[in-house]
Amino acid sequence: MSEAESNVRREPMDLAKAQVPVGRVHIISERCKQCNFCINYCPTKVLEYSPETNAKGYHFPLVAAGKETSCVHCRFCDLICPELAIFTTEMTDEDKAEFGIDGS
Amino acid sequence: MSATEQIIHPAATVHPIDNLLRADRFPHILCPGCGIGTVIHGYAHAIAASGLSEDRHVCVSGIGCSGRAAGYVNVDSYHSTHGRALPFALGIAVHKPELNVTVISGDGDLTAIGGNHLIHAARRNVNLNVICINNFNYGMTGGQVGPTTPVGAKGSTAPRGAVEQPFNLPYLAKATGAAFVARWTVLHVREFQDAVLRAMNKNGFSFIEVLAPCPTSFGRANNIGDGLHEVEIYRERCVIENGAQNLEELDIDLIDASKPITVGNFVDIDRKPFIE
Ligand code: SF4
Ligand code: SF4
Ligand code: SF4
């Protein structure tokens, strides 16, 4: 790519129409072993450790305050979790209503 | 109730893929930050994506931490003796060719104790999917060096660093006749699942090396503080090169930070399978 070309910002043609999914995070806290994979690799930094621990003494991920609607349902936290302790679902209309997101 | 509490309520107790796993045995025995759980997780997703019912899948493993895999999947499985996962799996694949047989085991079990079985199963092109979890040492027994330990890496039997040249597993698999060969890491979750699915659909010997952290044994001996630290090494140094031809040059040197770690789906050829 020439220098001139690389200065042109390229945008997806359907950017205006593209819908970013909103995910809802589910955590099976008793399975977590605090490996940090999900928290570290979440692209939108949705997760943080819980102040409390589970029965085995591990801090588990929670949705950070203010990030309730930031999950993009990429599922990376789910797929990399060695303990199958976290997964996400795409927010339903009821979920969206609960979190005050415009469902349209 | 705070918003944070709200979002996880009702707290989940079941993961969507739990039906393919022995979830009643969770939390599993593996250490925090160990990559083996991620591999088992990926295998379960590949089963779900395969379109075959669970009773068409079989999982065989050998001995070691990775050998625990057979005990955590909810398909017919067998936990064989040390190094003998492949001959046991070969028996199943030959007797019941309609089954999709996957071997999940560690680098020590598959390439040292069972090394001879590996090269001959590949040579015969038996229809098996081999997932070799490579954590560069014998984790379960305390971090002894094995045939995959990088030169210079420390282990309980090499306190000053390993001096022997390790195996380059994709090169070995290709040279001995495998029809599908890949190398990924536990960070490459989607690519790994895709490779397992391709292996399941391949009539022939498939070999997937997957790098996984063993923070308890290998990590501790080599100043790799935890599982995340090793996964960060993968993230910084992995280069994807699907179809790479120069496998003989693609050794992994986990210790030398200047060397890239090449991953990818390297080989996908059609060769006469053992059973047609
Ligand atoms: S699905 Fe993706 S965006 Fe949502 S919490 Fe998990 S890693 Fe973060
Ligand atoms: S990836 Fe899984 S085990 Fe690791 S911290 Fe997240 S939920 Fe816990
Ligand atoms: S010893 Fe190593 S390979 Fe075994 S469970 Fe622990 S971290 Fe995993």
C-alpha cells in the first residue's frame, strides 16, 4: 500500500447499518479459578474481579460498574475459559428493557 | 441491588456446552491457569459443530494431566495406560469406522512414552484426530523435561536447562505421513476449534499440536509466573502461517523471546487411508 493510500481511512460500507450485538454475561462463580484470561482478553474490558471469593477462595469475574451494556457478545471470555465458568448470551428485548437500552 | 449484581442474576449454574461434558465433576482437577481445560472446552464445541450425534464420538487419552480429558467429556471415552492412547484408539477406528475417534493427550504421553505409536499411526494414515497438548514438560509428575522441552528451559531433571534438541511436532507428523497437521495455542480458540472440526471431517490421520500453559510445573521453573503470562508470550510471538512449507524450520523456542512461534493449519493432503 502506498503512503497516500494508507492515509485514507477506510470504513466498512455498511457502517451506518451495522448493529453491534449486546451481550449479557453469565458467570458460574463456583467454577472459577481466577486465571484472569477472561478479564484480560475482553476487548471492551467489561469484566473485573469480584471483591468476594467463591467457596474455593478464588475471586471470580463480575461485570464492572458502568459496563453493563458494553459486552459485544464476542464470546472470547467463554471460549478461553478453562473452567467453563463464564458465557454470554445476546441480550433479548426483555434484557435490553432491563438495562434501559433502546431495542430498536 | 447494584447493576453489577443484576447482570449476573439469576446466577448461572449451567454452561451451554455442559451437556457434552461431565459437568458434575467440575470444578475439574487442573490447576488455575492451566490450558488443558480450554482444550477440552474447544473439543466440546467441535463435537457440537460436527453435526454428528454424541454417540458417534469417542475420546481416548493416555496418562498425565492432559490424559484427564477422557474423564471430563460426556461421550464414550477411555483413559488408557501410559503412551497407549493411540493403539487403543486405532483398535476402535478399525473395528468401528463409523465412529469419530479423537485422542487427547499430552506431549509426554504421545511423543515420548507413546512416540512409536504416533509415527506408525501416522504412517498408516489411520482415521484418528490427535490433539496433542504441548506444555513442554511432564506437568503431573513434577516438571521433568521431556522431548518437547526447549533447549535452555529448566525442569526438575534439568536445573541448569535442557540441553537436548526437542521435537518439532508438526514436522514430525508431516514427515511420518499425517494427512492433516496444525499447530495452535489455547489463545487461538476459534482457529483451534476449526482445526479440530477439519480433523473430524478428514478421513485420515490428523495431528493438532496445541500449546498450553502449565504454570505449576513448567512455568514455575522458567519464571513464567502464571498461565496468563505464558498466554501473553503466545500473543506477542505467534505468527499465523497457514500452509507453511518450511516446517523443519518452525521449531518452538519458548525461551528465546526474539524467535517467532509459527502457528497455522500446515498440511491438508489426501492420502490413502488405512481403512477405505
Ligand atoms: S463476550 Fe466478549 S465483550 Fe462480552 S464479556 Fe466476553 S470477552 Fe467481553
Ligand atoms: S477465564 Fe474462567 S476461570 Fe479464568 S478468571 Fe475467567 S471465569 Fe475464572
Ligand atoms: S501440573 Fe501443569 S499441566 Fe498439570 S494441571 Fe497443573 S498446570 Fe496443568
